[in-house]
Amino acid sequence: MAFDLDQFAQTSAPVKYEDLDFDSFDSQPLDAQTLRSLRYMCDVEYHTSCFLRDLLVTPSHREEEAGGFMTMWNREEFWHGEALSMVLARHGIVVDYDEIKAKRVKLGWVGALGPLKQSVLTNLAGTDFVAVHMVWGAANELSAVAAYRRLSAMTEHPALSPLLKRIAQQETRHVAFYTTQGRERLEASEAAQKIVRLIMSRVWKPVGSGMMDESEVVHVMNHLFGGKSSELDKLDKRIQKLPGLDGLTIFRNAFARLGVPA
């Protein structure tokens, strides 16, 4: 799928949920496992500003299209967090910025030094880092789309399921941007292909890793993808279609390292 940045900017809007019957959560409340996964998703969406902060000290910030996209991407992810927080609130789970900030503080010097470390390492890689950023983003967004669609199908809830489908649909545009940019940069540089293969095969982890306790990461990935090897294979095949990345199984590898059975 190609990506049109101008169209994306013109059509970017908060995910719609006002027409959904949230009163249905009173008669059909979500189970504890689903709420735990939703809370994880909400926290990840709200933390997007931290991801953006780290990326702004990398070579990516000098790329006009990347900068334009990340501005709108940050807003859309925030709106996703807002929508999910509304669902959680109907179950007595309140998510606000004070709590999010507390999690950031808990990261201590790791969080504080993140942008500095990111800046030094990525600027050493130079423009080839932009390819890493794009493929990493593609992997994150592909897994997000799969997670939202999977949870929608698992719950079959009259309000939650359509909301998750709408969020997933917005995320597909993020996938389109990252894969389009990643393909262009990988085609242009064999060095970028080698760097991306090395980093993605050894370092990539599911979104939320390093930010959430590992027990939460394992729980959510088990809940959504445990025993679903076909889902992981579909995701890996999407990454393998990018230039120079044939044969990579980053999703299978990452889930195996977490101990999530495929």
C-alpha cells in the first residue's frame, strides 16, 4: 500500500466512538483478561509521546516526510489512548496522565538517558538509521493492527469490537507509511539492509517491552497470540517482503524469547 502524506494530514481525525453504545458495558462487562490487555494497549498509546521524543534526536527528524508523519501519528495514537481509557473508565479503571508520568519516573535514569543514548548510537549509524526506524515502525504497527483485530474477534462485543476495528483501520495507514519508506530506503542501500537485518533479528521486541513490566508483556502476548503461530507467520511474511529482509522471522524469534508458545 502506497502512502500519501498530504492526504493523511488532511484526513487525520480522532477515532470515532460517540455513536457506539458504551452503556452495553454495563450489561456485558469485559472479563479481567481483556481489561488487562486493554490497559496495556492504552498505556502504550499514551506513551507515544515518549517514542516521538526519542526519535526527534535521531537522523529521522531531518527527514521532512518522517517529521510530518510523526506529528500526525503522535496525535492519532493519543486519540486511541483516549478512546481506550473511556472503555476502561466504564469498568472503574481510571487512566490519567499523572499515572503515566509516574511510570516514566519509575524508569529513572534509563528513561532520562534514553534520548541521549538514542542520539549517539543512531547518529553513528547515520542516514541508514532511518531505514531501521521505518522497518521497526512497520513491525510495531503491523503487530498493533493484528492485536486490535485479534481482540475484537475474541470479544465480539457490540461496543468494543467495532471500536477496536476502527483503531486498527487507522493503524493500517501507519503501516503504509512505514513500509513505503522502509522499502525505498532498503532498495537504495545494501548497507541499510545489513544493519536492519542485524538489529531487527536481535533487538526487536513487542511494543511495550522495556516500558511495561515483562510479566505484563508476556501476559498480553499470551492472551492475544499464544498458540497462534499462523498469526505470527503472517506478520513475519509482511516484513520478509521488504528488500533484503527475506527469511527474517522477527516475530517468531521475539515471542520465543519471551516464552510465549506459538
